[in-house]
Amino acid sequence: MTTRTAPSVPQTVERAFWLLGLALFAGVVEAIAQASTALEHPGADVAGLAGQLAVRVLVYAAVLFVMTRFRSGRAWARGVLAIGLGVFGVASLVVEPIAWMTAGNDPMAAVSGLTLDVAVIAIARLTHLVAVIAALALMFRADANRYFARR
């Protein structure tokens, strides 16, 4: 009798999984920093902020679930991550800074007046963006393609 073992996860898929985890962590850090910053203002909309955080928790939980399916070789999960994070996720990370710059704001003035909370948000967002782009590049390498084709 022969037993069939599942193919091992290729390093590119494993690395993409961990990069997606880093992106998720960076998103959580950014959400906490933004919530903390928003709550410092006297007229903070706590209910609105709670709603935004609830949406983020749901999205992050869904991403974590899809990530686990991706790691186990589900092709549909790779597609969901590629479209969800590669298109909508990246867009959500870059729209705000692009809108800020096109509104005529001076990036050099912003850097010179940088506060700790803004620095944490910017670093978390940049980490999130770079991790997603790197994960996407790894998700479609040749060994990853073979892994998903076998499933």
C-alpha cells in the first residue's frame, strides 16, 4: 500500500505567507496608531472610530483566513489575495498620500514637522505596502505556480 503525502510548501509560498503576516501586523499597528491619534482630539467621534475599527477587524480576520488557505495551496485563495490585496489593498494604502500631495501639500514641510504618531503611521503604512508588493511577487514565481497547479 502506498501513501500519498501532500507536497511541501515551497519557500516562495512560505515567504509570501510571512510577508502577508507582516503586512497584516503593520495594518494593525497603523490602525491602533490612527485610533490613538484620533482619540487625542477633544471632539473625537468614538462611535465612528469604533465602527471603523470593527470593519478593520473583520477585514483582517478574513485576510488571515484566506492566508491560511493560500499557504495550504488553494488556488482560489491566491487569486483572492492577489486581487484583494494587490488591487484594493494597495489602492487603499496609496490613495490618501497621493490625494494629500495633489492637494498642494509640501512633503518637506511635513517631514520637518514630523511627530512620533505620524512617523509610526507612515512607517507602518510603508511596511504594509512593501510587504504586500513583495508577497505578490513571490506568489507568482515558478515554484509557487507549480504548487498551486497540483492542488
